[in-house]
Amino acid sequence: MVEEFFDLNKVTTYSLAERTNKVSIADFVTLKQEFSLQGFLDSLPTQLAGKDFRQLLRNWAAALKRASPVILMMGAHVIKCGLSPMVIDLIRRGYITAVAFNGAGAIHDFEIGYQGATSEEVSDGLKTGNFGMAEETGRLINLCWQEHGASGAGYALGRLIATSDYPYRDQSILAAAYQAEIPLTVHIALGTDIIHQHPTASGEAIGQASFLDFKRFISVVQKLQGGVLINFGSAVILPEVFLKALTTARNCGQVVNDFTTANFDMIYHYRPRVNVVNRPTETGGDGFNFIGQHELLFPLVYYGILTEMES
């Protein structure tokens, strides 16, 4: 059998100069002899995440200048990575105007304010049945919501910490939000947090406090037109809460069709990508997705927005 080989002489070509290129030297990083934050941002390549990050900062700064909301949804890992001081500073500067926690976020933030330390070794405690059984955490948070949950989970806990004599209350995001008089809502899935296994737990109180926070969150989201919503590290709970809050606002006639969303996480997750980045911005606005370690990305975000606001 004689094999037939395609005759490449039939191929037609064109001049490289005629081609539309996706990358050029105009997009390359710019090396700076002297380091500065502005110089660092200016040196980022105008490609992919470098381009997206600069656009996020510009949209964020523009939202603040027009007094539109900037909402930070965050999982507990942000606190466990030691990033609370940056979140608190952004709240105090007015660069974040609303915060949403999951239940674990509230617990870790409370423990930081209460004793300046948090996060136990799960494996050790699970073997003995002591995982999550710290007396003060369960009792104080549960009683707070039973006695003051009618004001919402985040507000009640923030007030408890801010008005207490806890030695590290100045390191609490909940307390900072209460003092800044901005909404901080806590969205709880019953059975997922260590305080639910505590003898003082009341499903009625927890449910009421968190449900009020859901309604408070809707009130924030309904004003998101022209604003920014950032999700840092919540893979399921907060992206789902946001989607329901957004559809409720639109259902009641609110115009929330043009805004910016951004998701930051260590790996790609389905819900943050579709419920934060893709679906909500189909009617207008920008959606960005950034993958990397919180302890690296959040400082970049923090110094990035400080620099953008000062430029």
C-alpha cells in the first residue's frame, strides 16, 4: 500500500504584519528601578488577571466616589490567615461599606476579640469528642443571640464585643463594623458550626437572628447598582445567599443590573464562579475571578485599593 501525504505546497499564507495579535510588548510588565505601590500596580501586565485586577480597583474606587456600596463577603479562612487588621482598616477608612460572614467567620472573629487566639486542631479534639466544646465560645455567642438576636446576629455580636472589656476587642471585625455603623450580617447553616452542639444552643434564636440578617443583607444588595461585591473564600453559603438576595431585590422592582463582582479563592469552585461572577453580571457590569492564597491576595487587594484611592 502506497501512503499518500498531504501536499503542504497547497497551503496559502499571509504576512505576519497583517495578523491581529492578542499579546504585544505594550502589555509586558514595566520594570521599575525604585519600588513604590503605585509603581508596582503600573508594572502589572495588561493581560488576564493583571488587567482584571486593575479594572477591579478602578471600579471599586469609582463606586466609593459615587457613594455606591462596596460589600465584602468573607469566609472564616480570611480571619485564620491573620488578615483581620486589613479588613478592619478598610472598614474604618470607609472603603468597605458592608460585610457578610458565614457562621464560622463570626465564631473565629469572636474568639479573636475575646482571647486574641482561635482555631483548634480538629483531629485531636475529634478523637476525644472535645472538638468545638469550648465553654465560653458556645455559651457567650448563644446567649447573645437568645437575648439580643432580635437586632440581628451580626449587630448583636458586634455590640457585645465592642462594648465589652475583652482585651482584644480592637482586633474584631464584628466590633469594627458595629463602631463604624455599617451592616455586618451573619448567614448560618444550622448544624455546621461548633456552637450548635453546645448545651446552650437554641435553633429558634439562631434561626431568627440569621434570618433577620438575611433580610438586612437584601436591603444592602438592593442598592448595589453601580457598586462592588467581593467574595473572599466562601465556597457555598455566601454565594447562595447573595443570589437569593439579588433575585429578591429584583423581584421587588429594584434596579440592580449594573455592578462589579469579584471572587477570590484558592481553587476554582462552581458556586462562586456562577453565583458571584457570571450570573449576576449578565445584565451589565464586570465579573472577575482570582485564584491564589488568601494570605497573598488579600494584602495585594488591600494595598491596591489604598493606592488607587490615593492616586
